[in-house]
Amino acid sequence: MKKILLITVVTSLIGVTGCSNKTIAEDKAKKIALNDAEVSEANITFTIQGKDQNGYHYLFEDDNYTYEYEIDIHDGTIENKEILVKEFSPLNDYDKIISSDEAKTISLNYFNFTESDISNLNIELDNDSSNIYYNISFTKDKHHYSINVEAVNGIPTNAKTTKSS
């Protein structure tokens, strides 16, 4: 009886240990990134494709955006992502900018959240040499989200998701 119990425990431990070494295939990780970015491989160019002990790393671009993804090697979770706009639209009229509430709504819609889903909301109006934008950040489910929303036309840019430590 003790031998049967010991064999069962050892077999169970081997099964659990074996599961922890499972990894997803590179093709599956690539599909996860492409599906999340809502692009097809035919319409993008991969700049970087890499793998380390923690996951797969991809940098790819299309005509308008540069996408950066880190996919967990064990379960396919998107650990980090960043989407950057290649060109900002020119500013014509600083007097006609969207409100911070409109920018907040655009950012929440971009990530498919409602305001009640998030915490630590921060909205700042900022500008660089060619654009004025709202820098919006918040947290949800142990992830930090940030995005810029162009203040003149409401276009979301530079979306980034990182897993909180």
C-alpha cells in the first residue's frame, strides 16, 4: 500500500514538473502578436524576431505603425506590447482640440475597457515639436496601460501595455 502511494506521488510530481517545461511554438507566438495587432503577415515586415528563456520578441511594422511584442514562452500571454505611429499628423489649429474626457473615452475604447474596469487613471495634455496630445495611463489586472491620443483629431498613438511587477 505504501509503495502504491509513493508511486502515485512520484508520478504526480513528474507530471507537474513536465508541465512546467512546456513551451508554445514560435509560429503560435507570432500568430498571437499578429492577431492582437489586427494585421496579417502579408502586410507587415518583421524587423526583429527573437527568443530567450522568457519568451518570444517581435518587432514588425506596416505603412503606418511599428509594433513591438513580448509573448510568454510558456503560455502565450502578451507580457508587453507597444504600438507606435510612424508619422504624426500636422497641427493646423490648436484652438480646436478634443477634451480630456473625449481622449479618455478614445483610450478606453482602444483597449476595450470601461472606466469602472480601471484604476489609477492619469491624463496629461502634452506636446512635442509637431503635435499636441493627451498622455493617458491607467492600471487593470496587474497591467499598466499607456496611450497618447492626438488632441486635434483624436487618433490613438503609442499604445503600450506592460505587466506590473
